[in-house]
Amino acid sequence: MLCPPSLVAQQQPFPGQADGPLTENPRYNKPQTNQTKDQNGPANSAPPRSGDESSSEQTRLDLSPPKGDMLAHPDGGHVADQVLGVQHEWNPLRAMKDVEVGDYYYGRGSYKAALSRYREALEFKPRDAVATFKLARTLEKTSELDEARLRYEEYLTILKDGPNAAEARKALERLKKQ
């Protein structure tokens, strides 16, 4: 669509007016000059900060533990331990997936792989009753009877009357005889 010449002339800025919206900010309406970065910095940059103004470096909080904290709390679960892989974040979905994969390996008779998955599930969700019971059952299959006994007892501590409580009690009686 073509505009009549009279409308085009009305859209042009007045002589001396900067192109763009009118604003009360005097820096915006200043006529453009040919400044280079080396002379005064970019034309639209903020003025340099004065000595009494704050910056993020000056207001940053120190989140490091106090001196001697590791000695006072040796089992404190510090952030450095988490970075090194000693502890995992609590992730019940990941634990559930590890139990599912452990069940697959257990069904195939690959007990070593199942043990690994059940242990990993307990790293992501400690005191998980299902993973604890299945780990105990798998430990019994691999003849690691002492740890199996501990895990069955742990399961009964977590869920005294849980769905596998009767089976855990029978396994404990069986293991005590051996």
C-alpha cells in the first residue's frame, strides 16, 4: 500500500529531534555523536561507579564452614563430600528406577548387578523399605549372610508390619540357624 506524500512527511522527525520515541531521559534524546569505545566507552553505557557504591563482590556472603568445623562434626555431610560423590542427593524417583532395574537383574539371576542397583537405590533414598528388603534377599542369594541378616533387621525396623515382614522374619530365623 502506498502512502500519500503528506502522510510520509508527518512521520519524519522534526529537524534536531532524535529518531525514536520521545522520553524524558535526556541521554536518550541527545543527538548521536561519533564516540569510540576507546575514548568514552559505549554511548549508551552507564557511567562508571563511584568509590562508595557497592558491587556484587563487596556484598557476596562467605558460605564456607568455620575453621575446625570438620573436626567438630566429622559425620556432618559437608558439601565437599557431596561433590566427591560420597553422598547423593535425595531422589526417590532415581531410587525407584534403580530398584526396578535391580529386579530385572535379580530375575535374570545376575545377583551381583542386582546388588549394585539396590545399594545405589539406598544411596538416593536411604531407609527405603522395598530396596532394603530386596537387598537383603539378594545378599542371602550371594551367601553374604551377615549383611543379609542386618538388612532384614533394618527392614523390620523400617516397616514392622510391612508387606514383606513375615518373609523377613522367616529369613532371620533361617539365617540364625546357619
